[in-house]
Amino acid sequence: MSTTWHVLGAGSLGMLWATRLARAGLPVRLVLRNEQRLQAYQAAGGLTLVEQGQARHYPVPGQTADAPEPIKRLLLACKAYDAEAAVASVAHRLSADSELILLQNGLGSQDAVANRVPLARCISASSTEGAFRDGDWRVVFAGHGYTWLGDPAHPVAPVWLDDLTAAGIPHEWTADILTRLWRKLALNCAINPLTVLHHCKNGGLQAHHCEVATLCAELTDLLERCGQPMAAEDLQPEVERVIQATAANYSSMYQDVANGRRTEISYLLGHACKVAERHRLALPHLEQVRQRLIAHLHNLGLPGD
Ligand code: NAD
Ligand code: KPL
């Protein structure tokens, strides 16, 4: 019998994973924030996945964190700033043979989660898939991509990767998940805050080439200093390539700010600056961008963390 996938967080990625796993005939349960959300979900009767313009309905069963059955496999699909509290809400249902898959972008939340549930196995993920919500309990699959998974503490791949294959979720197990997470963090730090501060699409940063190059130089120093030389390799050319390839897009942070949503700044730029301080490495431009961004968020009435 297949192990049940508990998906905590009925947001964009949570719904994208839950619907594809359910479509493959795998047992899935959606863990919702409270009884009120559960009732609203039950009234809707399930999730809708919109793929290539086609909407399909999946009646994935829902429950709250207080449901009685143990959780053996948990996909944590909330934002980085909610991860620790979210896992705490189901900690009483986890045990030494539970496995958690952490979908959060950036760094910092994974350690916070692992410290909360030291017995469970925590697997980190870094995804380039894209999805957004276009209504309650509805997700649009917006960009095909890849999800890298890895466990910095144990290099052995889990057997349930077969479930992802069956569900058509493109993935790869990697022993170097920290390199991937740091590389993505560096890309996001070099691009996302500047798109917010200059109020532009990613391509607009081509007009701020020197500023981008300065941030890349500091990020490269940081990655080398904190033992991530592979994540540092040719960072600037890759940042420039991503800016060009995604020129017509707004960065995820830009979209969060434009929609009045809290950003994940503390797990991106905030994490980079904190680690630099720990290594006594001065990164004046990154620190200045962080402070400008926080001031900008406060001016908009958004949290600066
Ligand atoms: P989202 O805001 O759409 O969804 C998060 C969901 O988690 C929300 O529905 C929220 O209510 C729920 N949640 C938070 N705390 C909860 C709790 N205690 N109990 C139950 N539910 C709770 O976020 P998302 O876009 O799916 O992003 C999730 C993570 O994946 C982020 O770190 C993001 O950066 C990363 N990511 C997203 C995408 C994407 O395309 N959306 C792509 C790559 C990476
Ligand atoms: O991941 C991104 C984001 O917008 O969050 C890109 C497109 C790489 C820009 O940093």
C-alpha cells in the first residue's frame, strides 16, 4: 500500500503537487489551516488544476492539523516565513520514520524546520516550476520546470521518488542540494530586490548593469567564504543570462510587492547578509540594497522581514 502524501499549504505549489499526485492514483490529503478553511474547501469539493487552458477537478480529501492519523510523508508547501509554525502545528503527528519535503525558496527556513522536528528526515527541494492561483482552490500550471531534491544529512535517495515519476513531476535527486539552494538564492538576491527598487521587469535591469555586477561580485565572495565554491562559479554571466531569458517577466518578489503580499526577503537577502556577518565578511552593497528594500516595503505598509 502506498504511503499517504500529506500536503500542507493549499497555495500554488501545494495544489500543483497535490493534483498531480492524486491524478496518478496516489493517496493525498490536503492539510488546511483551520476548520473554517476546511469547510470552505469541502463546499468547493476539491482542487482544480488548469493546464494548457484545460481545467480539471480533483476531489483530494482535506483535513486540519488536528486530524488523528499519523503523518509519514509531508510536503510542506507554504512560504518560508510560515514553515516553522506550519510544521509545529503537525509536529504531534510526526515520528522518527516521517519524511518531510521542504519546498521553500531561499535558505534558513529548512534549518528552522529541522530543529523543530529533529527526529524526522527533512528533504530540501529547489524548484523551477511555476504556478499561480487564479481563484480559490484553483491553480494554473504556468511554467514547466524541474525540482531538485536532496538531504544534506543523508545522500541516499528515498523510494518515493517513484511516486513523483508516476505523477509526472520532473525531478532529480542530488547530493548537492545546498549548492542548488545557494545558487538560486544568489540569483534571486542579484535580481529580485533590484526589480522592486527600480520598479521594472527583469529585462529592465539591463540598464543597471554595473549595480547587478557589483552585487554579483559580493555574492561570489560570500559563496566562496561560506564553503559553496560551486554555487559561486560564473555567477555574473548566469545572472545576465537569466535577466535576458526572463526579460519580459516580473520577478517573484516584484509580483509579491505589487500584490501587497509579504516577501521572503529574510530567507534571501536577509539570509545572505546574516551569513556574511557570521563570517565577518563586509558586503556593503548587498547590505545597502537590503536596507533600501526594507525601507521601501515599510513605506508600502508591508513587513520588512
Ligand atoms: P502560496 O502563498 O501560494 O501558498 C502557501 C500556502 O500555505 C497558502 O495557501 C497558505 O495559506 C498556506 N499556509 C501557510 N501556513 C499554513 C499553515 N500553518 N497551515 C496550513 N496552510 C498554511 O505560496 P507558493 O507560491 O505555493 O510558494 C510556496 C514556496 O514555494 C515559497 O517558498 C515559494 O518561494 C516557492 N516557490 C514557488 C513557486 C511558484 O511558482 N509559486 C515556484 C518555485 C518556488
Ligand atoms: O527565480 C526567479 C524569481 O523571480 O524568483 C528569477 C526569474 C530567476 C529571478 O530571480
